[in-house]
Amino acid sequence: MTFVTPEIAWAPLAPILIVLVAASAAILIEAFIRTPATRRIVQLAVALIALVGALGTAAVQWALLEGAGTVVMDGMITVDRQALAWQSMILVFGVLGMILFAARTRAGEEAFTPLGSTAPGSIEETLARRKGLQLTEVFPLGLFAVGGMMLFTSVTDYIFLFVALEVFSLPLYILVALSRRRRLLSQEGALKYFLLGAFSSAIFLFGAALVYGATAHTSYSAVAYAMELGGANDALLVTGAVLIVAGLLFKIGAVPFHSWTPDAYQGAPTPVTAFMAAATKAAATAALLRIMYTSLHPLEWELSWLFWAAAIASMALGTVLALVQTDVKRMLAYSSVAHAGFILVAFAGLEGEALSALPFYLLAYGLASIGAFAVVTQVRERTEDGSVGAEAVRLGQWAGLGKRSPLLAGAMSLFLLSFAGIPLTAGFVGKFEAFSAAIAGGGWPLVLIAVIASAVAAFFYVRLVVLMFLTDVPDGAEDDIAVEDSPLARLVIWVTAVATVLLGILPAGVLGLFEDAAVLLVSLGA
């Protein structure tokens, strides 16, 4: 018996490899650099160099790409412009997320606990804090998450997609549990995220097994080919397809797979929440797009009820529950559930317009999400001894923020207006593109519901704006809130704010790039 070594074209995988190799090197850095302060600087530098380098490599690949793209590893990975567009977006979110990971308060406090392996409030944790220990493992964990998400956007095999799903999910489960403040809430959110994530992974894998049982294939294109031949067992195939889509709806945070969202968003360190809100939704949407357009499109009629039901339920439930929240992070979490519904609206009819509309929508939503959570890191409670404490997340604590810090409150208002889809913001263009794709596919009833949901959702966004600018600070509470001015967090806020405005006023260039990327290369390796 002879073993033939498979030939793998490594060059098309360069952006993903750069990130994953850097993540592996960052693990070694943890072992060899003993000084926490030096290690933190080196880890941040490695992470940023790797992410920017991967972004530059992806841009070069985009420029040099011949034809529709490249099929790698016998059809298990496809690198086309659609994949490169999503990868570039995730890398941008990764850069902003890493900068936010490194941000500190005036007192030098970072967002992560100094010793994640200990119980909240334990003596060991207190001693670690006094000794100035720092949890720099968050940078390699973030890199692994980014690498897994990039892989997620270009995989064209169901079993390999499961591997990519775990590569980016496992680091996120850990990161959610590492909050420096409100440790029990953080661990509770991480546990719920992990348990429900494992459940959704099992659902996805069971669906892939059923699809394999019906078609004897796990490749996207081979499954589609088997369905077109009509030789597959329909009941088995449809059941498997429904389970696969359900597993991905969990990552998007759509109803009824959303229950992890508010707890994980609220409990996680806010920089992790920002990165997770933007990048996870983008990666899951990219994978769902590729699966529906290259593999499960013959089942469009059988699966349409699932998309319509999930979209309507997400928009309705997310909007209604966001209205009654008194915690800013939970309000943004339920807002993300509503936005999951807006994303699914674009899947109506599986029209080609969705391939360019959804990347723009996710870019606009991701930038606003990172910016909004970056603002949350800057508004903090003041403790009884006058020092700066945890983030001020109760809505009432944001009263009068416009007078304390007009620029910060103005940036937060801009992000909220973008979420609401107000003209001259990126969110308006994103919603316009997504809804146009749905109308082209005959989904006008969905669009009607989405417009109503957007109008209702505007209430809780505007409520926070009114609270910041038109409500005075309660008597006697003038010194209860401290506004931080972390340079790194402010850099993220201003970059995302400028991008939100530019994409709202001059979206043509980015829209043109995404229209060029609206071609999915179907693997011929089946």
C-alpha cells in the first residue's frame, strides 16, 4: 500500500496561515517572556503585525486573483473574492478588537482578570492583582478566533466547516469568562455560551451526518449535484439541511437560538463583547451565504419557512425585549438579535443582490457595534473611596453624559443612529441594500415587517440619546460617574465613528468592491 502525499496550494491560504502561525507563536511567547509588562507589549505587537500583514496579503490576493478564484485541498476550501471580502472584514474587526483588548483605565486597570483559573473573589485572585499579573493569553486566543472565522468563510465541506466552527468558538468561550469586574456574571455568561454552543455544534454535526446519509457526500458542490440528480432521500436531506441551518442561526444569534446572547454580551469583558458582536455574526453570515447559494439552493422552497420564521421572530422579539432593558449591554445584545432578523430578511428568494448587500450590512453593523461597546468601556462608576470602578451600564447612569463628555456622547449617538438606520449613516445604506435584495427575491412582506421593527427599535436608541443630551444629572449624583480617556479606546471610537459616517455619505466605493465580490466559485472537486 502506498501513501500519496496530497498536494496543497499554500499560497491562497496565506492570510489564514499568517494569523494561525502568529497565534501559535504567541503561545510560545507566553512561555518565554516572563515579565508581564514586556509580554503584553510583545503580544499586542505580534497580534497587530499578523492581522495587518494578513489584511495586506488578502488585498494582494484580491488584486492578483485570476478568474473566479482558487479551489484548495481537493475542494474543501475555496478562495474567491467573496471569501477574501469577508476575511478582510474580519481582519479589520480583529485589529480594532485587539486594540480594545489592550486599552486600560487611568489607574492602569485592564478589562481582564489577572488570573482566570481562580474562583471569583478568591485570595489567589486578590494576590495576583496586587502582584500586577496580566492575562496576556487573550491575544493568542483572539488570534485563534480570527483565524477560525477566516477559515469559516471559505470552507466548502460540511465536516471541515465543523472543525472551523470549533476553532473560533472555543477561544470565545474562554474569553467571555475572563472579565476583571463582575466575575460571577462573566463566568455564568461563559457557561451558558459554552453549553448552548456545544448543543448547537451537535445539531450542526447531526445535520451534516444526515446530509451525508442522504447523498453520500459532505462537499457543498457534491451535495448540490446529488440533489439536482434527484436520487437523494428527500426527508432525510431536508431534515439534515434544517439542522445545518439551525446550527448556523445560533452563531448569528437569531430566535429561537438567541438565548445565549444577552448573558454572554453582558457578562463578557466589554472588549470581547465588541469583537464577538461584530466578527462572529459576520463569519456565520458568510458561511450561511455560501452554503445556501452553493449547496442547499435546490431546497430553497423547503427552507424558506425557516428563514421567514426566524427573521420575523428575531425582529419582533429582539425589538420588544430591547425596549424593556435597563442595562446598556443587554439592550445592545437584544438589538443584535433584531439585527439578526434584518440579516435573514436578505435571504428571501436567494437573489444575487444578497451577495453584495450582506457584506456591506455586516461591515456597517460591525463597525457601529465595536464603536458602541468601546464607548461603554469609557463610562464608569466611581466607588465610595473615589476611585474608578466597574463600567456604568445602567441606563440612568448615562444621564447628562452629553455635558460631561460631548464628543463621547456624540459618537455613541452616531452608532445608535446607525443601528436604527437613520440616513447619512452606514446603517441606513446597509439596511437599504439588504431590504432591496429581499424585495428582488419577492420578500416584500418581510421587508414591511423589518421597516416596522426598525421604526419601533428607533425608540430605544433615541431614548439613550435623549438621556445623554436632554436629561440632567440627578441631584447629588454628579460625582458618581467617571469618564475615562483611554487613548487606545478613543482611537477605536474615532476610527469607527469616521468609518460609519464615510460609509453613510460615500458608500459607492465599498459597495463597488462588494459587487465585484458577489461571485461564488463552486468547487469542481466533487
